[in-house]
Amino acid sequence: MADETSKKFLIITSETGGGHTSAAAAIADGLKRFAAPDCLVNVVRAIEESHYLAGKLAELYNYLLRYHQPLMKYYYWAIERFRPNESHFLYRMTSRYVGQLFDKYCPQVIVSVHPMTQHFFARALRDFGLLDRIPLVTVVTDPCYGFWRGWACDDVSLYLVATEEARQQLLDYGVPEDKIRICGIPIHPKFEFQSEDQKLAAREDLGLNPEKFTVFINAGWVGGGNIPRIFEQMVEQGAQIRDTQAVFLAGRNEELRKKISALATRAPFETKVLGYSNAMEKLMSAADVMVSKLGGLTTFEALATRLPIIADTTTPPMPQESQTANLIERHQAGVLLKRSIEIVPIIRRLLHDPAEHTAMRQAAASIARPDATKRIVGELMRKLEERVHAPTQTTAPDKPLSYPVAS
């Protein structure tokens, strides 16, 4: 039988892009850091692990994100139109996997950080008779209005969102107001403002010149999209920014890392090319500006470190990302890059206008929520306490579940 005094959390995510994985890791670390060091937190990649077909859908997402970013809008449309996350057919294929997770981990609270997971988990909880015993909490990792309808699910007991705009989107999708709390985006506590001495030390650790204006070029977790083409423009016009230096992060794309390494030999400015890194906070701390696609987690990690963003909008962003772009532009915490040819003039402007650069850093600080993870952990613990003290409540199941076959 599960120990009644234990605190057991199951976090559901997927490696479709890097943001959901980062959010899951931040919450897992936050539960141990801010709540109870001995709490049991398990993180599972539910989409990839649940069924071969579901895994292929995740692979398709990452493939399009890496190589065919302009096609992402059609993927978004297809998800909105056909709603595979609510598919009876896919539920039949994945319900046994979900039940096995319940048996293995005996969670007291389930936390979803991915819009394609909570409908299946909510339905499984209902089918297994656990909906009133195990709360399902959704942490929405899209910070602004316009995100996928899949985030909204009637059986989620609590929603934690980043902004008032995100709250309004859930309200428009029919989620009751009393189920929504505004906490911010769950970023790891290691993303925080660094002093000038810490910035210089981070550059030295990376083998960079401590005194040079540093551009962090972030190709994302999958490595690709429009960022390589933007870097090519930097190289072509590099004579104008020869007094800078760059760090290029190729993510999990070894082919891209080799290509950029070869291209960097032609650059008039020094460039350090890296593959996947677990030290994003160090890269952001070392930089004066970041060139990146506007993922929700990446954006708020940069804001927490007061790092201005040159946001890639050369391909029109997906709806949830377009509102993030508007947030950055409205608060003047960065610049929207609408044509790759504009990248060098923007960098030159920031290099030669310290006042504008400083204003952007201050603007980033004004909209950052570095304590968001702590707030989220507080809400999760309150949900756990409600469960523990409910008069009719029992512990998580202490024997294997019988898996109903959806009909």
C-alpha cells in the first residue's frame, strides 16, 4: 500500500520541442527544493512511450520544427481540426499504458505540462474510478492568448497559467474561473539575473572574450528552423559586427552543428558552436542578446536573466507564439526580426547604443516572473493537502488496476 504520509507526483510531458521537458524538470526540481526534499516525483514522456503511432506524431512535430518550419501552421490547423488528443481510437491504444503508470507510481497528484496529454489521462482516471481521488493539474506552458484548444479539459481540477491573457483564453474555451490561477511560466530557479562580474565569469568559462558584446544564437532543442539562415546573414555581413562574438547552439542536430562549424570559419567575428547543452542558464548569462524562435519557456528563461531577445518572426509564428512576440514588442524587451537580412543592422544598433540595450534589459526584468516555479509548487502542495484532508479520501490504489477496454 502507498505510504499515506508520502508525497507522490507524476509529471506528464513530451519531447516535442524542448519547452515542455524544461517545464517538467523545473517543476520536479521545485517540488524538492521548495516543498519536501523527500517527495517522490516521476516524469514520463507520455506521448512517445504510450504507443508507436503516438510516438510517430511527436517525431513528425519535431521534424517539421527542424526542417520545415513554415509547415507548422498546417500541423497546428490539423491538431485543432481533428483533435487527436480526444480521439477514441487513440485512447483505446494508450489506456493500458496510462493504467500501468498508475500501478507503477501510485501518484497522489498528476501534473500535465503538455496539451496533448490531459484528455487521455482524465478519461483514464474516470474509467478507473480515480477521478475524485487523484487530482489532475495542468500547467499551461504557452504564456499568451491563442494557444491550442487541447489545453482545455473539463476534468482538469486546476489550471496554472502564466499571464492574464492565458487565463482569458481558458475562460473563452469554457474553463470555469475558479479552476484557474495565474502563477507564471515554470522556469528553473537557476535562470536568474547575473551581476556584471558573473557575466564576465560565464564568458571565461565558455572560452569567450570577457569584454566583447556577445550574441547567443539559439537554434532550439531540435536544432533548425530559420536560425541557420539568420546566422548565414550574420556571416555574410559580418564585417559590420566584427567587434562582437557569438555562441551558436545547434541543439540535438549533429548535422547542423557540423554545418555551422564550417560556416563559422568564414565569419569575421569569433563564433563558438555547441551541440545540445544542459547549461542554458550559463549561455544566457554570458550573452548580451539572444537570437531565437519564441518558445514560451525559452522566452521567460531569457526574461528572468534580463536578456533582450531578437525574436525570429521571419516565418509567421503559430498563434500562441505570435502573442508572445507581441508581448516582447509591446514591452520593448526585444526586437522582432521580420527578415533575416535585418539581423546585422539590429545587432549593430544594440552594440553602439548602450542606452537602448540597457532599456531592453530593464524591460525584460519588468515582465519576468522568476518566482513562478515556487508559486506553482505552492499550488500543487495545496492541491495535495486538499486530497489528503478530504473526509472521504483514500490513498492511491494499492493493487493493480483492471484496465477497461474502451468501447
